[in-house]
Amino acid sequence: MFTGIVTALGTVKTVNDKGDRILRISVNWDCLSIPIGASIAHSGVCLTVTSRHQDGYEVAASAETMRVTTVGS
């Protein structure tokens, strides 16, 4: 369950299906300060940060996550 406060909106820049669905999210703040492994809410679905860049980060969604949440659509 997500219990944090939403502080920003991001944009999905790329979607790659390589086993898991890899989403690259672009935001307007420095993402290098996000810890790898951090959990961030995406339309109510918490996903784990797997990599980060100056202007964005990547998360992975499993097939089950895509099946039972809005990430699949």
C-alpha cells in the first residue's frame, strides 16, 4: 500500500517488454538522488526503481503486475 505523498508528475518516455515491462519515466527534477530500490507510485501502482538518470528513472513491472493493475494498459 502506498502511504507517501505525491510530489511530482512524470511522463512515460519508453516502454520495453523484455520479460518484465521496463518503463522509463521522465520527470523535471534530479533523479540521481533516488535510491536504487526505492518504491515510487505510478497511477497507484508502486514500482521499484531499477536505474536512474539525470532527468528520469526506470522501473520494471512483472507480468502479474501488468495483469492486475493499470500498468498493463
